[in-house]
Amino acid sequence: MLIELTDIKKAFNQGKPNEFWAIRGVSLRIEQHKVTCLKGSSGSGKTTLLSMIGCLSRPTSGRITLGERRLSGLPERFLTDIRRHTFGFIFQKFNLIQGMSVLENVMLPAYPLGLNYTRLTKDAYRLLDHFNLTSKAENPVEWLSGGEAQRVAICRALINDPEMLIADEPTANLDTRLSEEFMGLIDELRRSGKTVLITSHDPVVFDSPVVDRVIEMCDGLLVER
Amino acid sequence: MIDLIRKQRYLIDFTLSSLLRRKGKNLGLLLVYTLIVFMLASIMLFTHALRQEAGMVLQSAPEIILQRMVAGRHALVPADYLEKMGSLRGVTDKKGRLWGYFYDPTVKANYTMMVDEARGLTAMEVVIGAGIARAKGIGIGDYISFRAYDGDAFSFQVKEIINPVTELVSSDLVLMSERAYRATFGVPDGYFTDIVLKVRNPREVRKIAEKLSMRLPDTRPILREEILRTYDSIFSWRQGIVFVLLAGAILAFVIFAWDKASGLSAEEKREIGILKAVGWETADVLRMKFWEGAVISLSAFILGYLSAYAHVFYGSATLFEPVLKGWAVLYPEFQLTPFIDGLQVATLFFFTVFPYIVATIIPIWKASITDPDAVMR
């Protein structure tokens, strides 16, 4: 599904002395089945924009549409439902839940759907197998290396089979070799028909041939190329 | 429907694994919580059972006791009062009683001395309560001596020890013949300690008491229901004292629970953020935390209540015995008959489980309604 942003603005602490406009008017179309990279230095507003696209927060003004559906203005319940079915998230610090096993972490997004346990476990193992993690399934996540944790985060993002994958600075905690490996996995996902949106200021990501489009941001605005 | 049940199962599953992840903290909380429920439930069960027990024992007591008063004090009743009161409709039996107290300096305890003609005791025989037998280390066939009013000492042979089932009220009791009683206390013939009346219809008791007061103006009728009420208030008063003593402990627990519940750790807040970001609804997070609160408080309630039950009905409430049973020196030893009052269980449940769940849910709700994008920062 096509995502379209029209004149999106986002303010933090609005009306207070420390009011700050993180996004100051962004209009953008994100193509389906493509890998798009939001590039920019820290504080440029790329994570804020990403979180609004992924229904994790709402814009202060402007319109976001997903296909025919207008996202901005939907109540929280509907946003959660869209988030659950449409987007899979990979966070900068992976955000795996400590103390739980790899398998449980992967299955976590599917718990509220009340799926059949056997089917869910089978799906989780299929993903873990695909990303070479089967042997780690029962291990607690704190035993994993950076690259393994990253792959577990990808599995978790894919468990509900979303159309779009959103990755925020996915290579920030990885060395060059693992970063390149990660881009290889992204390429694989694109080929399987997923739309991928990445924020990064890592050249391994935005210079990668896997990325179809690079959008540069600075001070809450798009930088025209 | 199946999906909904499965969803709840997943949430409970996640909750249990969350609890296990913070084993130390949660076990500590469970322990303190259980202890509080245990103490409160012990007191409630114990006083309630005592009240019931006393009530049951007093069921067979006479409906009216008539005492003569001289200058506002209890005095001996002349035997002719039995005739003077005349015939009263509804009274099935009336008779004079002889009883009193005897202080035994050797065991530093007071005995209740009573005449019981129905047992056919000779002037040299007595029947004693189990408390006295224990305190003096005597049994059936042994001798017990009492120093009479005039300084003479009389020895009596123990014919029987009273059935321990009634020990709550018979622990310090000595039953003897009328002759032995009068010789020991110097109560002349023709006088009784008080008069007891049996009334068949409980609704007539008050009317009969009224008539007695009119016909014998220097007497005071004491009704059985008044005695029951006095017992009741004594037990309630003691229960109150223990509750006050426990208030400190309860307050400490409230602060502990509140701190645990309201002070969500950064890790817990982060977890809530992650769950919301990966697609959990606010309601799912709340449900999960509800299960967490419910698992802890219900386990604590059940464990605490069951151990209190065992403590009271199998362990004779060892911890609270001295303050709840009374000031007697000869403590009765008895097994209480288990009585459970549904309302009391509900009250305890309401005041322990309910506030905890609420205290846990509010801060979680606050944390879970924030935008999940916090995890991205």
C-alpha cells in the first residue's frame, strides 16, 4: 500500500516554554515494494517522522494516508490494529525483552491476536530457521551477540507478516560486516515483496545498492536533491 | 470466543513468565503479602470461632439468673425467695445455685467453685477442670486441698476430670457437693449464691424478668442473651486491640505495595513501550498487568488464609492466644471447631486483594496510555 504524507508537522511540549518543532512541514510518498532510506544527522527529525508513519505517534498537523485510509485522526485502538497488521518494527537498540527466550520474543507481537499456539510456534520456528537462529530458540536473549539480536528483532518484526518493515538506525550497534549482512537480509525481504523504510546516517545503509531511494532530512524538513 | 480465550491464555502465560523474570522481588512481595493476610485472617477466624464456641456452650445455660443486691453489691439469696417469687407462667424450672471463687496461691490461679448435685458427689469428692489438673499435675483418684473460710484445710478426692470439649468455660472449674461447699465457704443453710430459672419460650424471657424485678425488688435478673452480648463485645474489643497493634504492620505493607505498584521501574516502563510498539493495545497491557496483580494477590490471599486456618484450628492460634483468650492464669487448651463466616472472608478479600489490584493498575494505565514512540528514543 502506498503511504502519502501531506504537510506533516510535529511539535513536542506544545504551548510550553520548551516547545520544539521536530518536523516542520513534510510532504512525501513512499513507494510500495521498495527500500526507502531517510538519511540525516542526529536531530534532523527522521525518527520522529518514522514513528508517525508507523502509527507509533500522531502528527500535530498534516495528513498521513495508507492506501485509501487516512491514519492521522484515527483513535488509538485502530492505530494499534493497523500497526499490528501493517508494520513490523526493528529498533535501534533491538528492544528485545530481557529474561525471555528468543522464541518468546519473536512470538510476542502475535499474542494479542490469540492465534493457535501450534501454528504460531511453527511460524516462529520457520522464521528463526530462515535467519539461522533455530539453535538459539530457547536461549534467553541476553546471551545473543549483536548480530543475532538484530536477526531476532527482524524475526519479531515479521511474525505477523506485515506489508511494511520499519527500521530505525538498524546498524547503529553493528560493525561494518554485520551491517552489510543486515543489508543483505533487507534485500531478501524486498525481493519477497516487502516495503522497507529505514532511517540511518550510516553510509553502509544509504550507499547500499539495496536502497532504492534516499530522502535526506535536516532540521525537520526534507532536503531536495 | 476461542480466540479470546487463547488471547487470555497468552496474556497469562506472558504474565507468569514476567513474574518469574523478577523472581526475588515478587517472592518477597508475595511473602509479606501472605503474612499480612495470615495475621488478619488468624484474628478474624479465631475471634469468630471463639464467639461461636462461647455461644454454643452458653446455649445450655439457664435463660435467667437472679441475683440479690445489697447496697448495689451482689449478696446471698435466702432460699425462701424461691417461694416469694411465686409461680410464673412460662418458667419450667427454678432452683438456687451455689458457686464462688477460690484463690489457690500454690498455682497463683483462681478456681471457679460450684455445687453440682446432679453428679452425686459425696462430701469428700470433687470434679475438676482440665486446666486445674494440668496446673497442679493431678489426675483422677488424687487429692486436692482447699483452705476453708475458717482456716481449716479440707482434702477432696478427684472423682473425674471435666470433658476437654467444654474446656473454654470449664478449664478452672471445681464441682463439689453442697455440704462440701457450705463447709469450705461458710455459707449458711437456707442461702444460695443466686437463683436460676429455665424458660421455654425465649419471647417470654423479658416479661418474666420484669415480673421478677417487681416481685423481688432487691434482685437483679441477668438474661442469657445479655451474657452472650457481653462475650461478643469482649471478643470484638480484643480483636480491635490486636488490629490496632497490627495497624503498623498493615501500614508498612501498604507503603511497600504502593511503592512497588506506583514506582514502575524504568525497565517495566520500557517493556510496556516495547509491547505497545510491537502491536499490543493499551487494554492488552492493562489486562496483562491485571493478571499479574491478580496472581500475586490471589496467591497471597489463598496461602495466607489457608495458613491462618491451620494456625487457628490445628495450632490453637499460638501466636495470638494470650491476648485473644483472656487474662485467666489457667489457659484453656482446646481445639476450636472450624467456623467460617462468608461475609468475613469477603471483607478480608475486599480489603486486601482489591486495593492491591487497583494500586497496580493505575500507574500501569498511566504508563500505557503514553505514545509508544518513547521506545524509539
